[in-house]
Amino acid sequence: MSDPSFLDRVRNSLDGLHPAERRLAVFLLNFPGELAAYTGQELAALANVSAPTVSRFVKRIGYANYEEARRHVRTARKTGAALYMVASSEDGPDKMLQTHLQQAEANIGQTFLTLPASEIEALAAAVLAARRVWIIGFRSSHALASYLHWQIYQVCPQATLIPSGGHTMAEHVAAIGPGDCAIVIGMARRPKSLPPLIEALKQRGAQIAYVSDEGEERRTDLGWHMQCATLAPGPLYSHVSAMLLMQVLATRILQLSGQDGRRHLSVIEELHRDLDEL
């Protein structure tokens, strides 16, 4: 059985706490990440309690000292849980917007500084040459996968977005084989099933492109591993650089599709007219 999480320890202690300790506990249930960001004295000031109260509290919930509790919270923050990223003090709207814009610009620069155009070119060519293309994403990555599929389907009708409703991943993976290309988008927080899924795709003989955040260890056993910077000044990850990568990749696929792609696009436009869709 795994050790209780920091939040579980705090919740389980509520009934037996003194008033000042309870005030600190309520503060930490709302802003648990602040324990990782501040010293004990600074946290006491934020929660409006004394420094000795902080020291007594961390021992009461099972830690040897403040530093041990701090390490536990820092480990929890690495999972990407939004609650651990929420700060007790926030910038005004103008400052917040400027900070987000600056970070988004920095993320885009970092991402494409380490991502050669030749990799995007090679992946675009592999997509067009593949027997079937499988685009995979879970949680926040599903939105990115859906966007990429929507864009390239116009010239790449062999592309499929998975998972789809009512199907297990095993049913999808069983249909994948040599000659296929799988684009796996795995931004944090990734489900635990993602690593075994990638291994299953390798065993099926598919070419694999893995798109992840910068926190994922680079994989050299795959055809491509494209890492996107996702730092953000708030509790949520920034996916600006990942979305731009999807757009650039889709654009290059459309361009490389050549005459066949343009012919398919023409058929689509004629059908839009005939069906009076747009």
C-alpha cells in the first residue's frame, strides 16, 4: 500500500487540530503548492499563523520536519496536478496577461530551437507514405490530436483519431501493423497506460512519432520524439508551442501532398457546395 499523499495527511488530521493548526490546514488544502515554494517562516506569514505552529503541524501529520514535508509536496507538484500550482496571491489582469504572453513566446522559441525543420519534414513525408495513420492522445493531448487529425484528414483520409467512443485501445492496436505511422501525443499529465501502449505500437511494427512536454525524458528508440516547452506562470500548462507544432506539421503535410492532395481538396470543396454545408 502506498504512503498517504500530503493532502490525505492534512485531511485526515483536521478533527484533532488546534484552531491555529486548523487554519494552516485549511490554507494548505487550498494552496498545497505554497509549502514547496516558501520557507516555514514565510508560509506562517501567508497563513497568518506562527512559525512554531507550522513546525508542530508538519510533525502532527507525520513528517519528521518541515523539509521532509516540503520534499513530499515538491514531488507531488512534478505530477502536474493543477491544485499544486495555484498560488495564494495573484497578479492583476494586465500583469497576468503580459506574463502569459511572454512565457508563450519563450516556449515557442525554446521548442523550435531544439526541433529541426528536417524532423518535421521527415514526419510529414512518413505520414503521406503510410498505409494508415493513427493519431493518439488522452486527456489534454486528445484536443491536440483531434486538431491534427481534423487538419490532415483533408488530404490524408487514411488518418484515424484514437481512442474512439466504444472501443478499447487493444481493439485499435490490433489493427496497427508495419507500414503504419502512429503519432502519439503525450503532454503532462500522462496516463499510466501510455508507456505500455507505445511498447505495443513498437511491437506491431509501426513508425512512431512521440510528441511530449519538455519534462519527458528524450526517447531515442522511436522514429521521432518532439518535445514542446509547456511552462506557464499559472496552475495550468501552456500548450501554445504544441498547438503551433500541430499546425506546422499539418501545413507541411498538405504542401507535400502535391497534386493528389489538391485533387482531393477540390472534391471536398465541390461536395461542400453540393451538400450546401458551408
